[in-house]
Amino acid sequence: MKYRKRAIVVDAEEYRLGMEDGFAKGLPYVETLEGKMIIRPGDYVVTGVDRERYPVKRSIFRKSFVPIEVEKNTNERFSRLPFAMRFGLVVALVFVVVFVQHVLHPAPG
């Protein structure tokens, strides 16, 4: 029987000094669910769904993982909304601001 790995999103970075959990015999390692695993130059440090970390060789990483686009901020998401919806949100926000100003600073008389 054949199986396909579930599509999950993980964090990963190419190893750089400071990402290790310690050194064993002068070699950097990360603590994994299986114990200490040595990190080699060029390896990626992957953080899994349960926040576990493990090193992956660059060649295997590039065959197994593809980058995804992650929304960086609210402005990007806002700009992708249809114009009418953006306009409506702006009008609603202006209304709320004017209403709050009126409540906090009512006109004399």
C-alpha cells in the first residue's frame, strides 16, 4: 500500500550559529523527540506542528518542502478585498469615529 504525507505547514530556517540547543564534541545539535541530533552546515532546522525541532539535510529539504506565501500584515489582506467592501469598511470606520467624537464632545446647546 502507498501513502502520501499530509500537507502540513512547518517553520524552517537554514542553520546558523545560535539556533542549536548545544554542542556535543564540538558539533552543534538540536534536541529532537528522538534525542540529540547533530546539525551540519547547510542543514535546515524544521519546527514541526507540536513545536518539536529537527535537522533536515538541504538536499532532502528541497525535495520535500516548498515555500508558501504567508500574509505579512493586515494591509495586504485589506488591499485584496473588493473595492466596494473596502469602501464600506472605510465609511463604517469614519462613522464610528464621528459618532464617538459626538458622544465624547457633544455640541453645546
